[in-house]
Amino acid sequence: MLGQHQGQVLSITDIADKTLVTVKYLEQIMSQLKKMGYVESKRGAQGGYLLKIKPDEINIGTIIRQLEGPLSPMSCTSVTAYEPCSLEPDCLLKPFWALIRDTIADILEQTSLDDLLKGNIPYRDKKGLFV
């Protein structure tokens, strides 16, 4: 939302209305994004938030890791927060979870906020072909 209105201050209620995210939850997210240096806030009647960094300089993988933590669906395949499970080394699912982790990481690392704003996201059609 902020990337679509670069240089403009948007109120938290405007952002909530347009994204269908509650004001309370947005306040938490914006507070984190402000601490990380991605947005800045303006006080007052015309206050709100604006993007501090250009969309093409914002990597989605970095944002997700900073907000949510490790990308791996299972701690036994995490690169940054590895924890062994009781089935190691004989776990048959570990390669599967690692593939999911790598696939998610590859997509997120290759995607910027600018890509999202411009719709530059490849996806598979019903035939399984990338569009």
C-alpha cells in the first residue's frame, strides 16, 4: 500500500480500510517496520506512515525473515534456527521439508516490493506453465 503512494503520508485507518487488516495489527507491523527503517511516521492531524526506502530496494525475503523469523517450515531444516528432531538422521521427510524451505527462500529472495507492485511475479497456469 505504501509503495503505491510513495512520498505520501497515509493514515493507519486508510491503510486498514484498503488492506482489510485491523488497525491494531497494522500498528504492530508499522512499529516493527519503523524500527527496521522501512517506514517513517508523521504525527498530527495529517499524520500517518510513508515508505522510507525505494520499493526496488526492499527485498521480500529479508522483510519476512525480520518480521516472522526463519523461513523453514520445520526447525530440523532451518538454516538460521536449526534444532534436531528425534527422528534424525533417519527422517524420510527432512529432504521434503528442505526442498520446501529452499523453494520458498528462492522465491522470496528474488522478489522485491517493486516486483509485487508491478505484478512481476511468475506463476503457473492451470497447465503448470510459468506465465
